[in-house]
Amino acid sequence: MKTNYPFYDWMPKPIGVLILLALFVPLFFSGGTYLSNINEMAGGMGVLTENFQFLSLCASIGMSMVFPFMLPYLQARNVKHVYLGGYTLLALLNGVCAVTENIPVLMACCFLIGFIRVALVLNTTFVIAPYLLGIQTLDMFLYEPDSPEGAYKNDHARTVLMPVLYCYILCIVQFSNYVSAWVAYEFRWEYTYLLVMGMMLAAILLVSFTFCHAPTHRYHLPWRLLPDALLLTLAMGAFCYIMVFGKTYDWFAQRSICVAWAVMLVCGGGFLWLSAAVRQKRVLELGIFRYRYTWYGIGIFILLMLINSSTLFVTTYLKMSTLSGNLESATVSCWAIPGCVAGLVFTLICVFRGVHFRYIYAAGFLLMLAANLYMFFHYQTMGVYEHTIPPTLLHYSGMLVLYSVTCAFAMKHLPIRYFATWLFLMVAVRNVVAPAIGTSVYGNWLQERQQHYITRLVQDVRTDNPQSAARFMQVTRLGQLQGKDGMEASRLASTLMKGQVTLQATLVAMKDITGSTVWICLGSALAVLLMPYHRNEKT
């Protein structure tokens, strides 16, 4: 193997590192769908916004399905050929997404985009660490350490590398949200896909001219895993459909929800039966659940993504109280980038100083608590744009702390045969199951509280209330001065007062839920402090 692999010998190492880092960028610009443009996309296609939330989860399902095939793929791959083939396929899939309005076709494209994207991310990740640091990361998944010191060295390396990798990825994702919102604002939302296609073609040219040729190994597809993967994909897809569309379709009053429930039970049951009954290696090896830290990791990710769903209130508050659009909301989300960097610095300081995991986790939840507490005291009908910046900084700082450390933490004391299983389980829980649950919980919670406060506030809007009657008459007169007749002016006044009541009820509901989220964060911080850990646990 060449010493400068995977580049040609004339390539300086610093430039090679920059090229590898640059190859991440088009991958995280390509998401299949762009939630920062969700209203424009739904309006342009004439469909529900829930369709695009579901498409985003389809991409996440595709991301999780890479890991059962990860080790044979990484051992057999040709780095250059994977890049060329992967970026070409992503360019084609983004082209299809730009021109089609067929939801099943978009579902298939989003699933494939998620799958190929993670395959290319793994390709880059398992090249950059050996190239830059000389750490053979693939060996960590193939060979057991020969001593406790070697095991700790591997654990410590993962605990340091994961925060750096996740910080870089999250920064790219937040910047891509802003770029996609800007493209939709200045041009058309379809042009975002064209921009991504151009980035893919640029990546293909970059790889073609800088990466050297390498021998190609034969890849043997583990066919025995395909039934598991298919059943689990259908089960997770049906689960996400229920969570996303349940509120809109009134749950089991809609036939499609009942069908999705049946598909989830049948496919999920078949998957679990295969995992338990067949002795050969499966997609999900149930032996991983014998380890305590696996359950800790799953629990922390579910709590994290549940609390993370509360960030939709920041965007909603921004649009309702400051009359901001998607571009202004995406601009606020750019403040997540310094928040992620602050979380990275905090995490690395804790890791290098040997701070126990329990205190790192507690600090992450307390940062998210501070973000929600700040928002709790700043909800108002006439909001200030700058008031949404501090909670964004605090939230993403805490999110990065929890996001990055948990992955490495759950791999401690875990046999290497379960490493790929844990990565699959982590992505499935963190990117599919927990976000679907969180979005459903907060969406239904907001709807219930909103209706509750509308019912309460509307009781004060009546003709025998002098303040309400005066406001109604004032708007009625204004409508008559504009040339409307008495009935049209009264209808205008009713509509305006209804809008004011709805606005106040929504803000009070969000404040109510944000207050409850503060208690959830506090309970999570206490839980991670009180959980039993292994003796002499070190970061």
C-alpha cells in the first residue's frame, strides 16, 4: 500500500486532508428533502407538509440500513470506485427528486440517498483517520484488544474523535439548511437539487484527478441479512407513517393508519422472530441487550431527541411573533454552528481532564434546560428576533455533548462483534424512532394545549366585555371606512379577533409545554447522575 494512500504520491498531506474534509460537504447537502423549505415544497406540489417529514425519516431509515453490511463493505471496497459510483448515483437521485412529484418515487429516492450517503461517509471516515492520525479505525471493529490498556486506548480515541466528527457534520447540516432556504427565497426550491447535483459533479472531478488506483476486492453480499433488512425497513417505515400522519388523519379513524399498524406488527414480529430463532449472524444481534450501557445509550438518545423536538417552538415563535420567514429562521439556525463548536470545546476539555461520564451527560441536559428556560421567559406576542439566538446556542451546545459522547460511551465494555450492531441500533433509535416519537408527542401536545387555551381565552371575547366590544367596533368601523358593508366589516372584525385569540393561545400553549420540557431536562440530568456505572469508569 502506498504511504500516501489513497492519493497520488505528489499530493501534499495537508491538501489531502482538506480534500477528504471537503468530500463530506456534498453528502450532507444531499438529504432527499429539505425541511427548511417545507412550506414552499408542500405548496408547490399541493401536498401536506407531513409528507416531507415522512420523506426525511425515509432517508434516515436508509442511513441505518448501511451498518449491517458495514464490515464486509469496508474490507472489500475500492475507495476511489466507491466515491465515483456513489457521487454519480446521488447526482442522479437528486435529479429525480427535482423533477418528480410522485410521493412513492420520492420515498424510494430518499431511502437510497440516505443509504448511499452513509456508505460514502463511512468510506471517508475510515480513510481520514489512518491518513491523518495513523489510527487503523477498521481494526477496532475486527480485532479484540490484547490488553485492558489497549481497550482503554481505543475507547479514549473514540471518545475524542466522535465529538470532532459530529461537530463537523452538524455544522455542515446547519449551513446547508441556510443555503437551501436562501436558494428557495431567491430562486426556486427545485434549484437546491440542481445545486447539489453540481456539488456531486465537482466531487467526482476532484476524486478523479487526486485519488490513485487501488486493487479491487471481491465483495460478497451477505444475502442472509436481506430478509431481516427488508422486514425492518417496512416496520420502521410503517411506524414513522403512524407517528407523522396520526394527528392529521385522526389516528385509527383512517384506514391507511390501520394498514400501517398491521404492517408494523407483522414485519416487526417477523424480524424479531428471525433475530431470535436463526443462529447465524443477523441484522440485530439480540445479545447486545445483555449489556447495561446499550440500554443507557438508547435511553439517552430517546430523551435527547424528545427534547430536541422542542426546537420547533423556536421556529414557530419566530414566525408568529416577529413575522419572519423561512430565510430568517434558517439564519437563526446558523447560530447552531458556534453552539456546536462550544459544545465540542467543552466535551474535549472534559474528556482530556478525565471528567466522569455522568457529569458530562448532566451538563449536556442542563444546557438544554437553560435553552428552554430562556425561551419560557421570552414568549410574547411582539417578539424580538435576537431573543431566539441564545437558546439556539445553548441547545446545540448541549445537544452536541450528548450526541457525540453517547456513541463512544455505549461501546465501552462491548465485544467487537456487537460494534456494527450498536451503530445500526444507534442510528435507528437516534435518527428514526426517537425523532418520530418526539415530533408526534410535541405536535399532539401542542394541538391539545392550543385547543385548551383557545377555549379558555375565547370565553372573554363577548359583547358584554367592554374591552372586546370596543375592539370589535373599532375594527368594524375601520372596515366600513374601507368601503365594506356592515356584514363584511363584521366578518373582518371576527376574523381579526379570532386570529388574536389563536396567537395568544398558541404562545401560552408553547410556554406551558416549554415549562414541562424544563422539568423533563431536569429529570434527565438527575437520572444520568444517579445511574450506576462501572467502577473506575474513565473517559
